[in-house]
Amino acid sequence: MMLGQSQNSLKSWRLFLCLLGWLLCPVVWAVQDAAVIIHSGNDHGALACVQCHGEQLQGNPSAQIPRLRGQSEAYLLEQLQFFANGQRHNSLMNVVASHLQPKEMEALAQYLSHLSIMPPVPQEGWVTSRGRMLATQGNSVSDIPACLSCHGPMGEGVPPFIPALYGQPAAYLRAQLMAWRNNQRPAGAGSLMMALANRLSPQDVNEVSCYFASLSSDPSATLGCLAPHPMQRAQSRPSVQNDAAYLQQRVVDQGQMIFDDTPGNAPAYSGSGLSCQNCHLDHGQRAQSAPLWASYPIYPRYRKKNGSIVTFAQRMQNCFAYSLNGKAPPLGDPVLVALEVYAQNVSHGQQVGVVLPQHGYPLIPKPDRLPDFKQGQQVFAQYCALCHGQNGEGRLSRFEHQVFPPLWRSNSYNWGAGMARYGTLARFVAANMPYTAAGTLTNQQVWDVAFFIDAHERSQDPRYQKSVETTRLRYHQQADSLYGQIIQGQQLGGVRY
């Protein structure tokens, strides 16, 4: 009996090992194929990648050849396919890609995406104030968002389709931006880059390319960049460290850091993957996105939600508790102080107490028909999922920074937030989305997609009382609140994260 059991056990292990080998073999072969192609090419005409891109696949700045290691798998595969079918033009890469089999492309993309990359290493002296501004702040006059708002806070890329920019050769980045301007490269994820490149002047193209090239440990990445005039460089630190202006600016900078990345810079009070700038775009300065410069000067003011006069700091406490699904910092906390000083700085020159039209989101017409879940789902899949994920989960950068915000479940705003009313969300979407292409959705599409987003479960309203029904009667009687409503067979508000 024992012998029979032992033989059966041995057979089971053999079967398991065979199955494991069968499952792993394609992965092993793919890695081997990729390594061979990278170093030796293949036997039907493709050259070795290292011949042009370097032994470490770090690129060749003098020849406008980019770094391959560490780009995302989907992006690399897409670009190889573009070269193979002629949608993207480079005489050598068109030939190489055309001699790669589909499985070889997949193996290369997978292999390259798993190679480690070093964080940015800035080279001092190559960054102009204009290049830095375009990368980190954008240009609201020309409707150019900050490059980092899509490519990650260090330009590290956001999988699946947004590539890493930092440390790439300036000449290569410049050539790609000009290719988009001249309609010589596919429009890119969401057709964003062609539209944006055409809003950049030739000087903009050069200086923003040099900015990202300067974030490299290889000085040759900035070949072709002229060192900026000393007056253009970042201001040096004051010799007197307790100088009032210097200290003020430090608090302003800290406020912007909290505003742009709330979970990273105010973790004690952040309860989600959202940051202040997700609802107030372009660092709180975009005119159609409830900008700080139109909001700060009108406080203190009466607020119906609070039922009293509130200060700007108290208004921010509400943002932390509801919109950020976190914990309100106590009044006087350094986090609130820094945010208020930043808002004051942004609104400098605005008249106190004057309500500007831009203080909220622009009003929009009512929809022609009632918003529809399934229609909104289609709009979301077509226009929103690229950035926010198929399941509304948002997108993380290569270095795990939350770049595109989650839109439902526990990592987003809770049921007490203003955005949880789909009418408010519709106004935001109409004025600002899709990002860089606002105004392209019809009014009905705007209402449908806002309804779809808010018809998903999210964290409980902090004001919850006894039951969903009681809480709805007390706080959610508005026609555009879906809290407590039954959507797709489920009563919303009942899930406790």
C-alpha cells in the first residue's frame, strides 16, 4: 500500500513538473529570443539592438538614438508595430522592425520593460526657467499642460502607453516633437501629443527637450543645448537663511508640493489616491477648474453645506474630509498654513471679496434626455479609460506615483464630496476633459459619463447616520445625488470600505 502511494506521488510530481515546464517554456524562450535579438539580431535580417542603442540600451545622444531600457511594454510594442507598418518613420528602424516576427516584438518589449532604470540625476546649468516651467507648470496662455502632469512627477512615464522622458537625448526629444508638429508620427495615446506639439513654439520645443535631457547622468544627453544665461538659471539660495522673503517662498513651495501630491506630502491627512490638483487642475490655476486665484479672495463666506460662514482654512478642512476621503487637519496645522499661503500667492493681485465667474466650474445646459449608465460606460471606455483605467482605478507612474486619479471605490472621493453629485462632475468634465481636448464631448456625453462615474460605489459619507436611507434624507436630497439610489440592481452607499 505504501509502495503504491509512493509511486502515485512520484507520478503526480512528474506530472506537476511537466505542466510547470510547459507553462514556463514560452516565457523562457521569449527571454532567450529577446536577449539574442538585442545582442546578435535574428536570422532573418534584424540588426542587434545594441549596435545603435548601446550595450546597456541607454541610447546614443550624439545620433539622436533614445534609451530603450525601462520603457513600458505596451508602449515599446506599439512603437515597433508603428515602425514595421510605416506609420512611424526612421529609415533604419523601419527595416529592423519589418524583419521582426510579432512574437519577437512581444518578447523584446517584455524584456526591455523589465530592465531597471536609474532615477533622474539633474545636470546643473542646463535648465532655463522657460524649459522648467513648461515641464513642471505648463503654459495656461497657450493651453499647454505641464508635461509632468501626464508623464509622472519626474518624467518617468506612466504605463501602459505614456513613455519616460527624463534623461532621453535632447536631440531625440526635439526630433519627436517636430515630427508630431509636421504630422510625421502617429498622434500618440489619446491623440494628445500631436495637438500639444502644435501649441509649442520652436523655442518651447528646444527648451523643454533640454530640460528632460538635463535629468541624466550622461552629460552628452544635452548635446545641442546652449547653456542658459546666468540670469535665466534658478535663483541661488539667499545668504541670510532667516530672510523673511526666503522663508515665505519656502512655505509657498511647500504648499504647492502638498497641493500637487497630497498623499505624498500630507500622508497623515490623506485617505485616498487623490490630490488637490485633481479637481483644481494645473496647480490650481486653470481658469475653468475652480482656480485658487478666484476662490481664495472670496473667503470668509457663507457655505450652505456647513450652514455657516467659513474661512478658507475651514473650506480646505472639508476638502480633506470629503474630496480627499481623509482627515481634516486642525486649524493652524502646518499643512493648512502652507496651502493657504500658496493660495494667497497664486491669487496675488486679485481684488478681495469680488466673486469672479471662474470661482467654480462653468454652468452647462441640462441634457436632452436623462443620463444613461450604458451610454456613459461607452463614453468612459472611449475617452477616459486610457488615463483612469478600465475600472476607474487610475494610473501609477513607473516609480509608483499616482498620476491619473482613481474615480471610484475607496481610493477616490467619498459620498460626501461635491464631485459625488454628478451635476458638479459634469460641469468639471465639460470644461476640462478629455485632458488637453476639452470641449470635444457633446453635452449629452458629458452628462452620461458623469452619471456613469458617480453610479459606482465609493467610501461612505463621513456624516453617515444610522442607515443609508436616513443619511440620504438628511444630506442627499439633491436630484443629482445617486447616494441611496438603486443602480444596476445595487443600492449605492451600502458598501463600507
